[in-house]
Amino acid sequence: MVRVAVSGSGQMGQMVLRAIELEPGLEPVGVIEARQGASEAVGAEGARYPMLPDAGALFAATQPDVVVDFTNAAFTPTLVEAALAHGVRTVIGTSGIDEATVTRLRAGLAERKLGGVIAPNFALGAVILMHFSKIAARFFDAAEIIELHHDRKVDAPSGTALATALLMREARGRDFVHNDPESTTVEHTRGGDVGGVAIHSVRLPGLVGHQEVIFGGTGQTLVLRSDTVGRDSYMPGVMLAVHEVMKREGLVIGLNALIGLE
């Protein structure tokens, strides 16, 4: 039985906790919540788990094999240090993690021969969209990304959109052709620019997570789109990652390698 701690008690944290309860071979053991409040987390069937603000204290008390983190980029470096200190594998879905934290985690996992995953998106449809976008990037000179998320998302662009643009630029081998109008009457309406890919971020209530990649060529366009209509769509990918980090050594970025796309 794989013992799993959950970092964060918000909507995603609660959903992860309940998914772990239902997943064969996994056992939730506790929750990390930096904000002061209740000392216990309640599961789907009323089961209670210890909840502590300090990751190291929770790891020492509950001895998890894996921690799943959906919190914020400001807290994740602290979590990474605690996980490495206690030999806990990591599955991280938090957006906006800085490169220094990624480098530290990669080195620490390699040194300890532990597995870890950082993924910009755990929805399998979005992962496949990124893969298809990487393939299409070799055949088109121009491309733009429209990403749409709920109005409580703290970052823009989304980690998925940024990762998609970078993968496309890498596959193409050079910048895309980015259209710059002669006159811009409203600033920033052409979006951000990542390797010549314009990224447009939409934030509205009622949305969950959506991404559209539009490629343009002579006399044609190609549109790829994924829609996440509920946060439960992330859970199969999260559960897959939790199982996989028990079998692997080192850090994996993205789910591609875990589902046979690399």
C-alpha cells in the first residue's frame, strides 16, 4: 500500500484526497495546510486525517511515500525541501514553479534515487493536445494559443499554454512568424509572445480549463482544442503519476513519458 500525503486543502486538495481514498493500492495519511485552521481533514466517508501547517512535521508523523502538491509556487519550494529531507516522492501540479526549484528537486531526487513528477496539466486530453501541437509545429509558420480558465486562477498565461508554446518552438527549431500590426489601438491585444507564438489568456467565471492552438498556413488553418469541464478530469492523471513515481528514479516533467508519448 502506497502512503500518500496531500499538500493543500482547497478544492483541488480535497478532490485529490477523495481520489486517493478510492484508488486501489493507495492510502491517504495526512494533509499539509499552511493556513491556520482545523487540525484534521475529513475524507469522503468521514475518515479523518491529520492536517498540519508544517510539511516536515507531517512527513515525520505520517511517513508518506508520496506527496501530491496543488498549492502555489510560493509554498512549493518549502515543500520540496521537506520532501527531500524525509525521502518523500513528489507529484506536483502547481503552476509557476521557478527553475531553481525544479533544478533543486531534480538533483535531490537523483541523489536519493527517488521518483518525482512535475506536470503543467494532468488532464490526459490536454497532454495529448500538447503532443499533437508539437507534431503540427513542424508544418506551419504561424501559430497562436488561446487559453481560458476560471477567474480565480492566480497566473497567466497558464502553465499548460506556456509549456505548449515552448514545445512547439523546440519542435520547429526556430521562432514562429509573429504578426505585429502597423497600428495597435488597444495595447496588449496581440497577447504575449513566446517563440513567436501569441498567447491570449481569458479569465472568466464559469470556465474550468480550456486551450485552443491555432496554426495558420497558406490557404488553411489547423485548430486543436481541449476542454476540461470539471476538475475531476485531472484525477486519472494524478493517480497514474502517484503509481509511477514509486517505480521510477529521477524527475519527469509532464505526463508524456508516463503515457508512452515519448
